Amino acid sequence: MPVGEFRTADGRSAKPFRLDPADVAAVIARSMTLASNGELLIDFDHRSMAPQAIADTRAAGWIKDLKLEGERVMASVVWTPDGRSALEGRSYRFISPVFDNLKSDGRVVRIQGAGLVNDPALPQLRQLASKETSMDPIEQIAGLLGLPADKPEDIVARVTALATAETQLASITKAAGVDGDDAVTQVCARLAATTPDPGAFVPMATFQDVQTQLASLQKGIREDKAEAALERAREAGKLTPAMEEWATQLASKDLSSFESWAASAPVMVELGGGKLAGKLPPVANPDKLDDVERQMASALGVSEEDFLATRNAEQKGA
């Protein structure tokens, strides 16, 4: 069944029918879900749809699956003996899908099945007879590829892609040292049976354990570096007991910011005596933080206003 807009040869509808590409998956799912026993009927000349008195419900085949190939919806069919005989004997040569559509815009919403016919309503559908010899070779190729024959550029692109894939497959099978019609199966079997090199891989549990140990080691190194920086600041007389808590937080969170502060901070404690060295030196601007103080506030996660208020309060109390 073609995807896109199409018309029937009998002109049964003034508007074209339409199977939108975006709707194909939903239409296929709906069609197979509503199918009797999961299969769609292919009959002869749509006779199963005739009045009960003359209905012929014999099946020519059963559609087991529908899928999109190129610009057409293709059916996987299991033919009955009568259906196969009719095709091989050329009693029937075409297929005509049965579908439901919306009257408002002709949009196809469900595929009900199909019928073998000799006067198809959709002339663009390729002939089914397996021994057909009068069909144009381009039409035959297009039909096998599931593409319209009037778009040679699409046919060339698809054939080129298939040729490239065939070349790549030949290289793979040659490298694997396999041949024959089941070369792909042989390659897949070898890949499935391949045992990983224990020298190239480690168990996931071991890998995760190493990650945990590494994270713990890195944390310990950071803590050691922070403590060493704090100790240097203490030995330099730049930390008072009241400053220990925030200094420890800053050094643990952002060591470089703490070291920048320690490099420019004044001496607060007399070395050896443990006493305050005197009043804190006045700040350059009591209403504004300097660059180091802004960096410290950001590292501690406090606003500049709160940091400024705390600093000025400590300055007054010192």
C-alpha cells in the first residue's frame, strides 16, 4: 500500500486518499490489533465482503505482519494452496488492499486486509505473479525495494547503499574466515561465543571497588592539604579561636580561596604568647568587600551583605 496521497482507478472518491508517513506505525498497530486472531484476510476478488448469499470466504492468504519499507506498507503473507496456485498459474496477478478512511480528508486509519484481483483499484501497486516477464526492469527493481518506479533518484540511492553494505559484509566475512549463504549467522555465532580476554577487562565489582577506594584517597588528600594550610595560618598567628570554624569550612571547600586569604590576612595572635596582637587593622572600606573577601563569601555560600555585616561586627568587637 503506498504511503502519501493516492487515488483509485475507479474514481470512487473526489478527494485523494492519504496515508501520512507519521501515521504509518499507528495504522499498522491498529490494523494488527483489530485483526482476527492477529491475521488479516486476503480473499479472492473481495468476495468475502459480498452479500451473505453469494459470499465466498475462502482465503487466498493470511497477512501475518505489516511493516514500512521505503514509501510503501508491505505485508508478510502465508499463502493458502489455492492462493499460491492462483498466483503461480497467473489466474490472479494483482492485489487490492481494503482499508478504512476518514470521509473528511481521506486519511487512512486502518488496513482491514486485501484481495487478489485482476482489475486493481490502485494501479501503482506492483504485480504479484512470480513469473511476470512483461514488467519493466526498473519497475521490478522498484517493487523489490518497496519504492515507486517514478523516483529513479531514490532507487539509485537505495541500490548504492545496498552495494556499500554488501562490500562491507564481504570484508567482515573475509576477516572472520567464513563463507557460504549463512556467513552472517556464522559471524554472529562466533561473536556470541567469544570469551573476553581477562587481561583486557576487569570484573565490574572490582572496578567499582577501585573507584570507591580512589574517591576515599582523594578525599583524604584534600583533607590533609586543608589541615596543613590551617596549621600554617595558625603558626603565622593569623587565626583566632573564633575564626577556626569558618576557616576550616573555607579550607575544606575551597583551599585556594583560603590560601589567598591567609596570604593577605594580618597577624592576629602574638607568636608564642597566644594573645591577641592588638586591635584589627581598619579595613580599607567599611561599606564594601575587597576581592579576597568576596571570594571568601562566595566559597562559604553566604551573601556579600551578610559577610560584610559579620566582618564589621567583629571589627567593632576587636
